[in-house]
Amino acid sequence: MKLEEIRRKIGKIDRELMVLLQERMGLALRSKKFKEAVSDPEREEQLLARAEHLNLDLIERSFTRQLLKTIIEESKRLQQEDRKLAAFQGEHGAYGEVAARRFVPTGAYIPCMEFIDVFRGVEEGHFDLGVVPVENSLEGAVTQVNDLLTTTHLKVIGEAKVPVTHCLLATEETDYREIRQVYSHPQALAQCRGFLMRNNLEPRPFYDTAGAAKMLARENPRAAAAIASALSAELYDLEIIKEGIEDGASNTTRFLLLSREPYSQGGDKTSIIFATAHEAGKLYGVLRLFAEAKINLTRIASMPLRSDPDNYSFFLDFEGSDRDEKVAEVLKQVEELTISLKYLGSYPADTVES
């Protein structure tokens, strides 16, 4: 190998080390939920002794011990900061993490494989907060999340409308003129269909946008790129070949912030889920209550009930708080007209321009 190629490989290994350290620190923060104290000298000594017994001919045992000891000390320092653990679905760099960073600027962002892992983790106290997408301006409602919202006991305490700006990412050594395949989540590939067709690029479905970026950085498959966020490019040291490749002029995903406790200050927006009897005029009767009270609806969506596929749950967002007398009175009347009513929470509306 020539010097330039050796240096590229060293750089790749360094990036891998940083990504692995990020994952380790996240696990260390999660472990705090199960411990009575941050420091566990017996456990720390076990880790150090195990590392010293590795048969690594190029690394002195004293260096191995000191390196791991430094990592352990940094882990304990992070645990003592008492950061809020905000869980999201996907790998680091996913748009869920972009939303989490807006919700909790000083938090620790914990990736989960599935949406249900986010819900269960918050419900069981393993995470402090959960961040989930509820709808996209191009693709509509996120069905799985809406389904989970019908059964959860968690409360909505915030919302964030995150612009989805898809980027074509590649490794530094990739010649963009040779790119033939592009990896990403099927939804992202669909949102960039026009760009892919114009450039004769073959879409390759992957489980997650950020996961595709992570794979690209690790494996660097020949003539390949990924579609993911600009944050993914930063985290995995990838080049942004082109930004804003989505077909839609405005592509925004609305995320909800979930907590075990309701928002303490009332907020100015409310979300509910209700179901009516399968009879003519029942839904109209509910919506009329809001119209007569001059309460502005900001979203209405429906999905079949699990227990009764011929009937539907309705998701309603509207302006106002349950602390407002007018809103409280309407909710009381809605409860009388419906067969079920779930109050998800009142919270601050996102007023940031996307």
C-alpha cells in the first residue's frame, strides 16, 4: 500500500473508534437507570483486568489499561451530568435525532431499533423522553406510531416540525461520476425518485437513512452512495455530494415529544384520540362541538380500530389547552358523544418556520 492509502485506512479506523465510543457512552448513560451509584469499583476493575489479558502484540498492557480507564472515567463524568435520555427510532443521524436535538438541546440521544422500543423504554423508565414522527407532509401519517399512540399511557409534551432535506452522501474517496447505487430507507428513496431517475441511479432499500450512511462509512461499497441527513454526514465523516435532492418543494415531518408526565404549564395545543359509534352523523356531531366553540382544528386523521376493523379511531389536534374553560367544556361533551376518548396532552405548538 502507498502512504495515501494507508492514511485513508487510518482515518476510517479513527472514525470507527469515535462512532463506537459514542455508542459506548450511550450505553453507559442507559446503565445509570439500573444502578444505585455511578461508581462501581469492582466492576471497573473487572473490565480493566479483562482488557489487560487481551493478547495484542502491538499494544502494551499498561497502555490498554490506561486507555480503558480514561474511557470509564469519561463515562462516569457523563453519568454525573444527569442528562435527559431522549430515545428515537433509527441510527445516530436519523431525522428523529435531528428532532431530539431541537427538543432537548442538552440531552443524550439514544437510538432504538423500532418505534415500540421508544414507547416501551419511556413507559418503563429506561428513557426520560421519546421522540416519534407522527406525520410527513408528503407521505401522510406514520401508521405504526399512530397505532402505538392509541394504546400508550404516555403524554405528548411537545411537537417539532423538522424540514426533511435529503442529501446524497458518499465517502471521500468516491468519484461521484461513478456512483451507480444509492442506499436509503424506502420512504426516502420514494421522496427522491425523480432525482434518482434523472441520474440513472439504482435505489437500494435499507432499514434506515442514517443506517445507510453508517454502512457506507464502514463498508464503502464500490460505486455507492446513501441518502440521509446532513447530520449523518457530520457523524460518519461523509461528503455531501448534493443537498436537497427530494422531489417535493416542501418536505416536513412532524415529531412528538413523549413523557410519562404531562406538560406542566398547559401549553397552547392539544391532541386527543376518540372513537364514535358506527352510526351516521356521530363524527359530525363531535366536530360540530369544536366549530360551535370556535376552536380551530389543526389536524384530523383516522385509522381502523384494532378491536373493531369496521370502525375507526380519529386523531384530533386543535388550538388551546385543557386548562381553558371552553376547551374543557368541549372535551366533556366529546366524552359523552364517543365510545372512547384518550387525552394525549396539551403542549406548546411549534412556531418555528420550517
